Amino acid sequence: MFYGQYQHSLDDKGRLTIPSIYRDDLVETVYITQGFDKNLMLMPSSYFNWLSGQINKLNIVDPNARLIRRLFLSTAFPVEVDKAGRIMMPPHHRAYFGGDPDMILVGQSQYIELWKPEYWNEQLANLGDTDGNIGRFAGLDLAIKD
């Protein structure tokens, strides 16, 4: 499970060091793909396979289903975690952040989001709006079930 947030930078060779707290859950091939909010997503192959399976169940006649397939699958790329706990960021994913080597890694339980710091700061500002959060989250069922 992935939780918390950490700042790391790409090295000169384009490698990203994965925080040690995340490494035990990334022992296999991992996938990196474009996220939904100006971010990238890094996930174990088991979660990637499950999510791509869910997407593949969608009706390809539906234009939104085709869009999510293009967003998620066309930008997906498998990467290996090396013995030092690093992944090589594919060039098209590095370009997604405009060449900025700094990244914020944000645990999201089953996957990790990769954010350009300025975009993550926008998210934090949005999350800091307590009045807005009440309206956004009021309809979610987060009650404890017996």
C-alpha cells in the first residue's frame, strides 16, 4: 500500500529513485502512464493489469470509453525497478513535465501519483479549501460498515 508524499528528483540519466517505503510493493515490473490530473501514475503490474482489464470491458462504441483507453493505454510503459530502487523514466514521460527533474511522489493506496511540484501545490491549495471540501465530499459514503 502506498501512502504519504515524498519529493525526489530525476538524476542526470533520467532515473527516479523510489522512496524506500514504497519499494517492497514495487518488486515486479511496474507501469507508468499518464494520470487524469496533469500527473503520471506509477503502479505495480498487478494493479495495472486489473485496471486495464476494467477499461477493456468498456464498450468501444462509447466515445468516452475510447478516450480513456487512449489516455491510459497509449501512454503506458513498463519499467523495471533496479537494485538501487530506481526506475528509468521514459523520455515521453519526462517530456510530460517539461524537462523539470523535480517530482512529488504521492501514495494513493494501490498506485503512486507523480506530480510536477507546481501542479501538486495547486492540488494542495484546492485540498486546503475546507468549505469546498465539505461540498465535494459530503455525498461520499465513508461511514463505517458493521
